[in-house]
Amino acid sequence: MSGGVDSSVAAALLKERGYSLVGLMLRLWSEPGREDENQCCTPDAVMQARRVAARLGFPFYVIDSREYFYKTIVQSFIEGYESGMTPNPCMSCNEKVRWGFLLEQARGLGAEFLATGHYARLQRDDSGRFSLLQAKDVLKDQSYVLSRLNQQQLEHSLFPLGDYLKTEVRAIAQKYNLETAQRKESQDLCFLGHKDYREFLTRNSPKIMANGKIVNRKGEILGEHRGLASYTIGQRKGLGIAVDTPLFVIEKDQKNNRLVVGYENELSFTELIATDANWIAGTAPASDFKAEVKIRYKAKLSPATITIIDEKNFQVSFDEPLRDITPGQYAVIYDGDVVLGSGVIRKTHFEGNVI
Amino acid sequence: MDIEHKIYLDYAASTPLDERVLEVMLPYFNEIFGNPSSIHSYGQRAEAAVEGARETVASIFNVAPEEVIFTSCGTESDNLAIRGAAFSKREATGANRILISPVEHHAVLETAHQLSKHFGFILEFLSVDEFGRIDPEEVKASIKKDTAIVSVIHANNEIGTINPIGDIATVCRERGVLFHTDAVQAAAHLAINLEVTPVDLLAIGAHKFYGPKGVGCLVVRKGTRLLPVITGGSHEYALRAGTPNVPYIVGLAEALKLTTQNLDTRSNSLRALRDQLIDGVLASVPRCRFTGHPRERLPNHASFVFEGVDANLLLVMLDMAGFACSSGSACKVGAPKPSEVLIAIGLSKSWAMGSLRVTIGKDTTKEMIDRFLSVLPRLVEQVRKNKL
């Protein structure tokens, strides 16, 4: 529970269906001295969730996972940037903290299921196999961030909001008189507060914020950058280069601490290699298949052909070139509204000219 | 699990109101509702109740009625004692030092911290032995000529250790320094006779001995000057302004009276149950240590530390299994830290983070202890295993 409307309504719906509930909140890591800026587990949020649990009539506890969260999520967030990636810590948090640490604790408390306020659906077929599907509310769909889960985790999961629209969820909150935290929905990372991630990196890994050269693909020096971690693939503004035709960040050359820029057409790729593959069914559906792919949480589904390289790696070949494919983000594979699996984007292929 | 089937083992946190106490309180909510300060007969009846309660408390502690000041809780009593004495003493003599033990309740500790951080007092700490006890000789040696007040907890809330309050009070009296003791836990179990124990200030709160929450008192020895913390009318001998909480004050006196009846008999039966609990835990849980003094401790109090255990999680597990306990390091917002008390008695963090306090009371039975002992070892093991 977060104290927000989604997890509160998820609890109310389960209560309605007769489940016996225990409310849990994760106390995640905050930078020392900045605990009140955290996006998810401030004392205010704890009190809010506690009030919801009291209103609905079930016990509520906060589980301390600060140390584990720091070791598994924050450190790899910093390391990700150090290796030139743009990491997605929320995905690994779901995989390792929520459906790892928290599920373990919940099972330890005797719970059969871990229910959350995520917008996604689960289906169980006759053989007992679980499928993860997009939510009824396509605008709120969060199946992307759940694509790291496996059968063992899904077997003990419940997503009560999957069949509801956000507007319906708000109405249910009103019906139950759930006064929930009125925090604005944020894409920020919980441990960054409302602050920019660059400030965080500057404090926690000064070396990755070292200045360097901005170059084009031919290696010509065009300017000076403020640390590779400050830039994202596809970025146009804030490069500090005066040119007639707009330039975009197309690559981060971590080895030489160089930021590679190019014209808009150089941003588009037709291929990517993904690693650390997770197939929800346990294995890939075929060694070679047609599917649709999302390259980030809010990206559109793009038709592509998936080719399995080995157990951990696969290649995605898009039907049409795609902009802003960013190493460190996840490629999530869909068959219609079913999530087949996902992998971490490792590298992109420049059209016709392999990097 | 229904709350009716749960087992309450946290009497040091709070106790249920005694039915007999409730009975004597009830008329003072709506029948005898006058303001004790009023001149009319409504006021006089309420005043009579407050003064009757004052006499009851005074006779139990062997002090004069005018030495009993009613407050809203134990914490307020500690605040009035420390803050009131520190300011008053400094004004009178220039004394600027506050000397306290490292195992004080936060009501004393945080008040002293504020006086040092914002009001220019010098805060000094005594040391404790491995059981959390203060040595009167060290108190004697630590008092300086500009020490304004000394405060040592009577019986510690976390580890149950009872301090030699009589000897410490005597030392302070000899050196002419004010001595305060927080007796919030002690008052529920120990006979306190201030005719023989020369403390100047003593704080209690009613809900620790089957009285209501929201009322406490501070014994202030004649001649002890305090600057009031709450200012206003001249209630409570001008030491604590505010309309007296008549029903609660009546409740405090009744609860204290009932508590001091058959104190020895009740303590003996609590002690027997408590020892069964302690022996059972030590015999069945590996990597477990007992905290606090083995003999000089509250008769209802058992406390332990388990190595490599997240106490927060253990409390959650225990609650789910139907047992209500507490821990010095636990925190409701999930950010536990080792308690100052456990660090002061020399425990390392890996032990201090795994503390458990089990305190029994009038409704605790042998069967409850047996049931507790039948689940605790398994839960400790599970918490250790689930640690990632």
C-alpha cells in the first residue's frame, strides 16, 4: 500500500470479495537527510495508508527494506549510469524488491497472495499457467513494468484494478469514503524526491558527471558535455551547440567519455539486442516470431520480428525504423494484449551501419 | 485473527482500565461536572473530588497533599520537573548543568536535549553497567557545584532494570542538588515511600497501572522551586495552569490505591510467570540474550535481544500470530534504529536491532505464556531466514 488511491481501492475491492487482508508498505531507501522528499513512503504516506487500513478494518504494517533496496536498486542505478546506460530502477524494484523481498515477507506472514494497485490483468489457463495482460484501462496500463515477473511470482499475485478504468477506481474510492493521499502522479523515481536525477548522481557518483567532448559520428569535436549521465538518447535541447540543422544525442560513448550527436535520421534504428530475457511463460514462444514491442513505459507498440539468440539474449527487428532506443531501458514484447516477456536493451543497430 | 483471540503482552506500554476505576470516574463526567475553581457548590463538589484524590496519592507516597501536582501524563510530569527545575535553579543560583543517565525515557532525554540545544544548559551523562544500572558513587563524583538537577529513571521501560533510587537520592541530597526520577514504570509495581527516599521530584502516569490515559502527577517536595511549563491560572499551586481533569484525576487516585493493595502478592505471582517466560525463551531461542538486571528488575518485565533479527518484522509476525509485544528499536514508519538504551548497555547494532520486550499483567495466564513460547522460536527463525 502506498496511501494512494490505487492500492487503497485494490484493498477495498478484495475486502468486498471476502479476502482476509493484511496491509503492507515498504519502507524504501531515501538519501540520508532527505527522507521527507521521498515519493512513496514518507511518514505522511504511512499515516494515510494506516487510515485506509483502519477504515477498511485490517491490520497494517511497514516493512523496512531500506538496506536491501539500496543494495539491489540504488547501487545498480548508479552503476547503470556509470556504464553509459539509462537504467529503469522501477522495473528492477518490481522484480527484486516487490515480487522478491516483499512477496517473501508476505508469504512468511502466511499470505497466499501479494495484491497491488497495478493496472494489469492476470489469466490462468486450464494447465495452470498464468498470462499477464494489459489492463482494461489502456491509458493506465502498467503491464510494461510487470514484465519481469515469472510464473512463481504471478501465481501469488493479484491485480484487482486490471478490470477497472481509473475513473471507476476514483468512484469506488469515493463510495468507500477513502480519503487518500492527493499526491500528483509522478514519473519521478521515489528516492529522488522531486529533484533532478543529475543532482543525485553528482552527489553519489561524482566521476560520472565528468565533462567531456561532444562529437559527431565522424569524430569531429563540436562542443563540451557536462557528464554523460546528464543526457538521454534523442535529446535535442541543452547541447550548447549552435548549428543550422538540429542535432540530437544518438549515443553515449562511455569508454572515451564522449557524447555522440547526429541528425534526426541518425536516431532511428531498425534493430536492437536485448539481454537478461524474461519469458513470462517460462520460455520464448518460438525461436523466431512476429510480435509488438514497447521500448519504454509510455512508448507505442511497434510491430517487429523477434529472433532468439540464446536463453538470455534476443534480437528485435522492427518493421519500421524507431527513434530513441535507449540502452538500459526494457524492450517488452506483446502478442496483442498479452505480455510475452522482456529484456534489457543492450545495444541498437544504426540503419545499414552496425556500430 | 479476531482481537478477542489475541494475547496482550505489552503491559508496560499501556494497561486496560480497571472496571472499579471506571466506576468511580463516571459520575464526574456529567453529574459532578463543575469547575473545581468555581465558588458555587458545583465547583466545590468537583474540588472536593480533586482534593480527595490528592490526599489519596499523598498518603500512598507518604508526602503532604500539597506536594502532589496533577498533570496530563507522565511525559508532562517529566517536562515540568526537568524544565521547571532547570530554569528556576539557574535563575536562583546560576547553576547551568543537567546530569542524567543514558537510559532515561525520551520524556526526560528530549527535554534535556532541548534545554541544552536551545537554552544554553550543559547536558552531562552518567554511565551505566551492563544491566543498565547507575552507580550512586558515580553520581556523587559527577555532581559539580553548578549542577542544577540530576535525573535517573526509577525502573527502565525497555530493559526493566530498577535503579538504586534511594542511594542516588541521598547522594544528591547530601550535595544539595535537586533529584528527579521518572517512576512511570516503577509506580505500577514498586512500593514508593518518599518518607525514607529523599527524591525532590517524582513523575507517574496513570495508564501504566490500570488507570486512564491522559492523566499523571508529579510529586514536588516542599521547598523545590519550579518555573511552570504551562502558564495561565493558578491551578495546582500555580505550578500547572489549566482546569483540572476531574474524572481522570479521581481515576488516577483510585487506580494507584488499588495497585498498592496486595502489591507483594501480585508481584510474586507476576514474577513467577515472568521467570517461566524468561527461562522458556532462553532455552528455546538460539543466539538470544537476556537484557537488563536478572534480579533488580520490574516483576512483570522480560526483555531480550536476538542476533540478526529485524525486531520490526518480528513484532509484525508476532501480531499476525496473535501476540502483542514491543521493541525498543521498533518504529511504526518502518525506519527502526537501535535504541540508545541498548547501545548504552554495550550491545552491538546486530544485537540491538533485534530487541523484544514482553511485559505481563493482571490478565496474563500460564497458558498464555505456554502458547507464546510455542510460537516464538519458530518466528525468530523465520525472521532470520527471510532477511535478505
